[in-house]
Amino acid sequence: ESPGALQGKHVVITAGPTREAIDPVRYLSNYSSGKMGYALATAAQAAGARVTLISGPVQLSTPSGVQRIDVITADDMLKATQAVTDMDVFIGCAAVADFRPASMASQKMKKQHGEDSLQLSLVKNPDILAWVAKQSPKPFCVGFAAETQNLDHYAKDKMQRKNLDMIIANDVSNTNIGFNSDHNAVTVFWQNNKKHLEAQSKQSIATEVIGFIAQQTTSQPEE
Ligand code: PMT
């Protein structure tokens, strides 16, 4: 993709996991490292975009030239997203926890004598990507679908249900790629197109994906 392909565009990316507190010392989360989202931020910046990275707790340094907003919970991530103005492209790469504990215990939960099980009550978290896709004007919305089976079917279904412009299906059944790895292999769907990207570094997957997004969001100059 030629440098400057996203010149003048504001690209907003969510990355990493969210953490949902159970009590002051425990939380629910997942294995997302943030690597895929940070690689997309780097690639979008290299393509000339202004980039805002809304990041869950990860061990990565901020790509140069990128504005990073740190959040912990899905609720925080939604609020940070809602506060962003002038979004042209939104990429939901974060592994947002689908549920959070219904209430956070104010003190550390104690083991109860004689009880071998514990019931934790969970409530649904807000869907950040679905919120963005309902805005008008609607930015170009890109989602990820982390699946372990029936990849194509679930991904296309998610694209339709959430009113997305593009979806990136990520096979997370193979632990050599996907969560936490430096590599990934994905299938990208948009309109009637389908493009498979074989296993390679997350940075080169990100460059390809940003190229597809640039093609879709930049009007072609007339010949
Ligand atoms: O961070 P890494 O270690 O590099 O790993 C990258 C990754 C595997 C986490 C990433 O490539 C990925 O697939 N991210 C999405 C994981 C996911 O939670 O998928 P999902 O099928 O649950 O969600 C579908 C889409 O909706 C995603 O774009 C997600 O960001 C978004 N979503 C989901 C739930 C929610 N409450 N809010 C959301 O915005």
C-alpha cells in the first residue's frame, strides 16, 4: 500500500483484553496481549492516518505518533470510545469480556467454611463495536471474529448482525496463532470479497488489512 493511503483519516482502534473486577484483588479476563491491535495502529500510522488506540491492560509500548488511551473495563472502553470525535474508521480488535460480575465485592471474598463451590453471577457487558456501528454518520466499521469452529459462517453472520463494513475472522483454535502469539492467520470479508492471509507476523497481517481498509475508504481518483 502506498504511503499516505490513509492521509487525513482518523482511525480508532480498540486493543487488548478488558478486566472485570470480582473483588479488590481478583478479576475476569482473557489471553489477549494487544499485539494485533498495536500492529494495526502502527500500520495505520505508517499509512498516514491519525490514530487513537484505546487499550486494555497490556505489556506493550505505544507505537510512535499514536495517541493511546488506557482503560481497564468494558464500560471504560465504551466511555472512551464514545468520547472520541471525528472517527473515520473504527477497528474493534479488543477481546472485550462479554460478561462482568453483577456486583463487585467491596472486600476480598473469603472462602466459606464447608463450601466446595461458589456461584458467581454475571451480567452482559455493552457491545462497543455495535454501538459505533449504530452511529450516524457511521464510520467504516471493522470487527474481528475470534472463533474456534465454522469460521466463515460465524464471521459473515456477525458482519450482518452488527452492520459492519469488514470482518476479520481469526481462527483461535490453533494456539500457534491468534491470542498472544506474534503470528496470526486470518480471513478478511467485505462486501462480496473474501481474502485469506496465511500465517505470518501480526505486523504484516496488519499492513495488508490496513491496505484493504484504505482501498475501501479512499475514493479513487478519476482517470
Ligand atoms: O491481542 P492479541 O494477543 O494480539 O490477540 C488478537 C485477538 C485474537 C484478540 C484479535 O485478533 C481478535 O480476534 N479480537 C477480537 C476477539 C473477540 O472478542 O472477538 P468476539 O467474536 O468476541 O467479538 C467480535 C467483535 O466485537 C470484535 O471486534 C470485538 O472487539 C467486538 N466486541 C465484542 C464484545 C463487546 N462487548 N464489545 C465489542 O466491541
